[in-house]
Amino acid sequence: MQKVVILEYVGQESLEFDLYNSFREKIYEKGTPLTPSMVLKFSTVAVYRDENEGELVSSVSRAKYKTYDDSLTSVYSHEIAEYLVSNAKKVIEQVEKGEIPDKSVCEATRNIIIDEISSKIDEVESIHQLRIVDDYTFSHGVNVASICSALAFKFDFQQKEIEDLTLAAFLHDIGKTRIPPEILQKPKPLVPSELEIMKQHTIYGYDIIKNQMGLPERIALVALEHQEKYNGTGYPRGIKGKEISLFSQIASIADVYDALVSQRVYKEPMTSSDAIKIMIAEGSKSFNPFVLYKFIYLVNYKSSDGIVEDPQIIGFSEDTEHEGAESATKIDSNLLD
Ligand SMILES: [Fe+2]
């Protein structure tokens, strides 16, 4: 028996193999429709297939051939991309000079991102159409904001939520402006003492957004929490599951993805499919499986019809549980079918 990572098959219409549980009992026949509820249920539970059924091509492997299609154009024209990156540069330079970032520049950036993504979201076939390839320091915030904005549309968030998440994502790394450049730009892995300094960027970011800019708590929280992990092993507070705000859970997925596929001083850019494989392997250790599932759908450019996308279900409601396996099963059995 071979373990199956069910998230790899997101986007496939039906099971291409019989599915077994850990007692080696067949639970689904080959050909059974692969519903979102089934994927969510088995994303946190071990399932298996008979390895004698031959090599199977998952949607992750297929993505390798699709994501570098040069014929797909960016949602941003050259002029708009330049404008967005120059705004990011302006904001970062203001903080470096000890000034308070200009809120109107941040909001103008947010509005352009939302306008461009919302008008083109239905035609987007690859996540790369949402990204700007430029100097990471300035393009990363724009890219994370663009991916978050697309996810917010996929989740059917209300306008105010789309706006706040996009702005939060744009500013999530603003605290890095207070990290010494020799640590930020170090072309080698950081030693533990440097890592501790680096971790402070989350707290600095919260301070800049909340106290200096006077923006709402939920926007500042994304800067504070985007390095937290779903199982509680992240930083700065080591909070887990629904203790991490939903905005932060979404931004952390976009953040990790953009960092993996970007060129950095210490690494070459990774292909989209390799990045997704790493993120799937991390699974619910790092990410909310439900948000990761939606993200993989976005990467695999499949329509997400058929899945309930009410923000109430996935965390805006105080009553909603969405932690790990329990939540995936709960969403599955109660709300998606
Ligand atoms: Fe980041």
C-alpha cells in the first residue's frame, strides 16, 4: 500500500484509484467523484492506494507543465506593475527614514490591486499571472497582496474584508525595515542569534501598522502572525489553529508561496509545482487545510464551483471551529455536502 497525499489530486474529477483507510479497508472505489468534502476530510487523515495500480499523475505534477506558459499575460500592465512596485519602494523608504508610511499611498496600491484582480479573476489561468517579477524587497508585498486578494474573491469575502486583507498582505513584512541589512540580506542561513533578531520583524510590523499608522487591529495582526504555524510551532507567540486570525492564515500561505518561487540572495527561484509539493508536505502542520485547499485550486486554475464559500464557515464566526482534522471533518460533513 502506498500513502496518498489527497491534496495533490485537487482539481481531478474523480478518483483514479481505489482508496483505502489505515486498516487497509477499501473506503472508495476508483471512479468515485472527488468532491471538495472528500479532499478536506482526507487531507488530515492517512489514506492509501494499491501501488500496483501503476503511476498516477497528480494535479501537482501536471501543474509543472502549465505554470510556465509564457502566453499567459499578467493581470498587470507594465505601467501598473511599475507603479505598484514604486509605491512599495516609497513606503519602505519612508519607514527606513523613520517616517510614518503614507496611508494614502498604501490605500491607492490596495485599490489598484483589487480593481485589477477583480476585473480579471475569471480569466486568470495561472497564479503567475498575479505576480510581478522584480526586486523581491519591493515586489513581495505586492505579490502577497495580489494572491490574497484573489483568494478573498474565491472565498466570496465582502468588500471591506477584501480591502483589509489586501492592505494587510501588502504591509505584512513592513517590520523588516527595522532589521539590520546585514541580517536581512545575508546570503547564508542565519545563526540562532540572528534568527532571534529577524523574528522581531513581526512585532515591529504590528507596531508600525497599529500604533504609527493607526490602522485596525486585524490589519496589524497579519504582520504579527504571518509566521505563526497552524500547529503552534511558529513565532512570535506560538499560537495555533483558530488562535491565528483567518487573515493571517491566508496571508501566510501566499507569503510562503511567493517566497519559494522568488529569487532571493541565498537561493534560486523554485518552480511552482515544487513549491506546492513543499506546501502540501507541510499540510496542516503549517497551514489551515481548508485555506491550503482553496489556494491549490487557485494554483491549478480550476473553478471552485461546488464548494460552500461563506466566510462565516471558515472563521469569521466566533462559534466556528476550524482546527486541524476536526474542523476539516466538521466542514466536510456539516457544510459542504
Ligand atoms: Fe513575507
